[in-house]
Amino acid sequence: MEHKEAEHIGEFFFSEMAGKGIDPQKQWDEIFSGWIAKIEQEKQSLNLFELKLWLEALEEFCSSTYLEKLVFRHQSDPECNYDFHVLTFHLVSGRITALLKELDFKKDKYFINFEEFIVDKVLEESMNQPFAYLRELYAPESWFNSFRIFLHNFKNITAEILRNDAVSQRAFTAIKKLYHKELIGNPILLTLLKKQFIPQMDKIFQPDISRIFSASKDKNLKKVLGIFFVLAFRVLKINSFIEANISRSKNLEMAVPLVLALRKNVGHIMAYCEGTVAKSLTDSGKEEKALKEVLAVFKNLELESKKIFEGEFALYFSPLTNKNRKRKLLKNVVVISEMAVQELIEKVARLFAPEISGAAIFENYISRKQKSIEVKKKLIKLHTKIGDYFAHKGSLAASEISSDINQFMETDLNYLLYKDWNEFLSHAAGLNRASAPAEFDPALRAFYTFLTKTLKEIVSEKK
């Protein structure tokens, strides 16, 4: 039986590893590809995507100056408490551990363990140290299992640190270094982290999109469209994990690294659209009006990104934001980014297949146009109510008007364009600061004028 294991190990990895003389990097790439193929065969690609996402999210979490500014905006440097950072690390390491368990190859009498195979076929052949010495360095257990053991101990350490009243920057830096020291000693996870595209994980199961891609005769355009759709659908996948974590987890901190990963990926697609995609579509000879609409949506994505990362997500870290409000803000992050990217995908798809609709591409899809009709009705209702407040003094309380405005902010503000969204927030803040009728009424009149102008613009856009 043991002879059979060694003889057929190539079948397990979907690739025969040649003996000596092969470049170690090429050999490693083949082994890695075989491992990915095995993951796909066992229908674990989504778990692998999530593992890669968490690893990338932690890298963003560890290095983000943007996050540092948000967290410590209301603190002076000597008071900086990194307990939020350590708690998030503590929680995420638990999820990574669970995914590693799902993805690890199980030892049994038929299969040689993944690491043992690496030691036999790569390390022994490409390093000068004798094999016996390598056995001392690499325990006969999988790298996944080794990393799980580390994470178990790591969680115990972070739990003890969190018992303190405050966590210093020095302590958090030590935590990061400890984590990275273990990570860089794990080649399979490092390779996973470094790969920008993995075909088995980046497949798009959408027939309409696949047909657009397949129909393109221009090889360069096909490549550009392929990368565009992969990047766009990746954002939607990240959103699904953010949504799952804020729905099922009582610890909202878990979602923060994922939002940072979302920010990075939205940045990638914005840069790619504004440069490569815009040029390729312009050179493709598409009808000018349709092309202008697509380019306008590219620009709109940048504004929607500001809504998220300068607005909703920034408010998450305000000391005045309670847990329920934090959850709503994270849901807003998902709604805004999903709506923007779905519109982006639909517009590009319709450039090549005008008959395609967002409803056909996405399940439960509501277009921005449909949503704007609903928002218009609510704005008209709000506008009328404010008009009644001034026309029939005393018939409505100022608190009732404020309540309606806040309700709109909670449910429908996300669907306004960036310029209207920003101005709405500015007027709402002014109304909240007004403590007496002498201050409230002028602020409300200014808001009423803004609503009048916004409704006129919405009507003119329909024509």
C-alpha cells in the first residue's frame, strides 16, 4: 500500500512531477496548480477564495494609514489604544483557522501528506542540506496544520493582551511581526497571497457575460474585458462576505478588514477602468452616445467610493456611533458599492449586447433608474411636508420634520448621486445643530430650496 502511495502521488496533484533537473520555481508552480485543481475538484474553491480574502484583508488591516487616521481621529498620539486592532486580529484568526481545517488535505493510508511530498520532491532536490536535516526543519505535518497550531497559540496571546485596560502601539507591532514571521515561513499561503488571478477562483458563472467575452474577435479587447469582469465580480463577492459577517456576527470588528479589502479592490477597478478599459472601449469604435454613458459610470464609481470611504465607513469610527448605527453603516457600504458596481457591469455589458438587462445578470437586481423613481416619490412627499410646515404654522412639529429627514437618511440616502448625497448630509447636519426655532426655520428653508432644486434636476433628467 505504501508503494502505491508513492507511485501515484502525481495523480493526486493532477500533474506528474519530473525528477531532478527541473527549475524549482517551475516545479513549485506545477505543484501549486495541482493543489488548486484538487481544491476545485472537491468543490472548495469558494472556501479558498474566502481564505485568500481574509489573508489579503489582514495585510490591508496591518498596513493601512487610512484606517489609522479613522480610528485615532478623536485621540492624540499618547492616548492611542490599539485594543480594537488586537481584537480584530483575534477574531479574524479564528475564521482563518476554520477555513484552514476545511481546506487541508486529510492524512489517510492512500495519500501522502502535502508537505511530505514537497519535502521529498522539491526541497530535497533543490537545497544543499541533507534530507535528514530537512526533516528536522519541517515536521511531518501539513503546513496548514502548522499554521493552525500557530493561530491557536496566537489567539491565546491576543486574548491575554486584551485583558489589559489599553494596548500600546508597541504591543500591536509585536503582534503583527509575530503573525508575519509565521506567514512568510508558509510557502503555500504566501503563494496564494501573491497570486493576483487564479482561474479556478475567478470564474464567472454568468452566461450573458461569458457570451460577450467569447464573441469578441479582438484578442486585446477580450483580455481587457476578461480582467474587467473578473475585477468587478470580485467586488461583488467581497460584498457578500461583508454582508454575511455583519448579519451573523455580533462582533462587527470582523467586517472592518473586509471593508479595507473592498477599498483596495474598488481602487483597482477604478484605475483599470479610467486607463486601460476606457482606452480599449474608445478604440473599439462603439457608438459615441453609449460610450459616453459608460465613461460617465466610470467617473460615478469614484464618487460612490467617496460616499463609502469618506462618509459611511468613516462615521463607523465616530465615538458617537452606537452598535446598531455601526451595523447600518456597514450595510450602507455594501449597498452603495454593490449598486455602483452592478451599474458598471451592466453598462459595459450593454455596450456589446444592448438587449442585456441588469435583472438578467444579477439576482434580485433593482437598477439605479428604478430606485431613483422610488426615491423621487419619497423626496416629493418630504418636500410637500416641509411646505405644509411653513404654510400652516403650528400644524406640524419641528421634531416630526426632523424624524422624516432622518428616516430618509436611514433608508434611501444611498441612492442619491454623490453631489446630492453630500449636500443632503450638510443640510441635515445644520438642522441637527439648530437648537431653537430661530435657528431651525432658516436651516429648514435652505433645505427646502435644496430639495426643490434636486427634484427639478431629477425631472429634467427623465426628459
